[in-house]
Amino acid sequence: MNTSELKLIAERNRKRLLEVICSANAGHTGGDLSCLNVLTALYFHTLDIDGEKLDDPDRDRFILSKGHCAEALFVTLEAKGILKKETLDTLGHFGSPLGGHPTVNVPGIEVSSGALGHGLSIGVGMALAARMDGRQYRTFVLMGDGEQGEGSIYEAAMAGNQFKLGNLVAIIDRNHLQISGDTEDVMAIEDIREKWSAFGWEVTDMDGDDIDDIVEKLDSLSFGTGKPHLLISHTTKGKGVSYMENVAKWHHGVPCAEQYAEAMKEIESRIMIMEEAL
């Protein structure tokens, strides 16, 4: 699948994301949108996951450590054919198996997440288990940048280096905004590159708003070095909806009817152009 096709999938997922959030009248819209391109590239280009064999012991593992952005993962799993449309349509409704965070009762979800800071520690365990079991699967963990204030992340970072987990990839969704404002005002986390390099990780900067760059950086990872990998994914909160971009209130805002219509118009216009170009 080429990057033009991936971009179209990402836009369709963006449209579906707003549909389900508005239907549920709940969701972390801004952060969902900032990580959607990365999720699309992972599931449709990088991860070795077969929706028909979700229990395959050799499948790649993915952990959404920033579990509050479950809606982005749910729409990606639906597009991949792992989650049924009729199931996703129930999000936010009484009796739905889907909640505001990923849970293991949902097909394709490896770990129940949402308590921030836990995902990388679990990822370290999965990556270490692969080595102990003699398996070649890789483990990918997507974290938020606000989440970097959690100390358990740095314990996991030390362990990843200690055990030489070259099969482990951590990704930080670096959109600079958390629920209470700019990360550098709330709890500064820069210089990320310097910190993680000091922990012994191989650190790469990536434009998480650009599918071409995401694919290039994912493809460039070398899994034979013994060094765990960190991708700093520079993104825009609310990416793809002009009035949401870089606006902190959309961390968990839900569009009203007028705002929803405006967003749909923007996204559908891009989808139409992309479809005509293919």
C-alpha cells in the first residue's frame, strides 16, 4: 500500500472518528486527531497483525498507553476489519462493550489502558517475553507527551536499555498540549532527545502529521542493534479540523452540530480530492 492510499485511509478514519465522538457525545477529540496518522501507518503499513488470527503468538503487539484516545484506536481497528461497525456504533451508549479507554474484552486490544504511565512498562515486559520465548514479534507503545510526567515511564526506559530490547518501539505523541495547557508550562519535558539518548535509547524525530515521513521513519528502524527505539512524533493537537488545531480546549471537547458540519465539510473535501487522484 502506497502513502497516497494511507493518507486516504487516515482521512476516512478522521471522518469516522468525529461521527462516533458526536454520536457518543464524549471523546478526547484533539488527542485522537493528533495520533490518527501514526495509528493508520502502524496498522496498515508496519504492524504484522492479522485480524483473522488475533491470538497468533508471533503477531506484533501494540499498546495505546495514552488510553484516553481510545476512539482513534477503535476507528483504526474498524477500518482494519478487526472491530465491527455495528459495535463501534454503540460507543457511548448503554450496554456497549466499548468505553472511554481500551479494554481487553474488545477484539484487537492487547492491554487495558488509561492509567497513564503504565503502557511502556507493560511493553518492556512483552518485548522481554518475546526474547525469552524465542519469538520475533515487535512491541510498539504510543504515549502522550503530557504522560511523560509519570515516573514509571523512566523506570521502564531504564529497563528497556538494561535488557537491550531492540524489539521495542516507544512513540511520544508530541502535540505540546495536555488537559491543563502547554506541557512546558505544566511540567516541562524537554529536551526529550537528550533525556532518552542518555537512557540508552535510539531516538528519532518524526513528523507525525505527515504520512510520508511516518512511513519513512518506521521503515528506517533497525531491530538488530539491541537498542530500544523512541520516535518523537511531532504532531498538531486537533489535526485535520482547522478550528481545533493547537487549541487546548479540544483535549476532550465534542463539536456542536454546527461545528460538526464544518469539520465534515473540510474532511470530505480532502477525501474527494484524494479519491480523484487515485
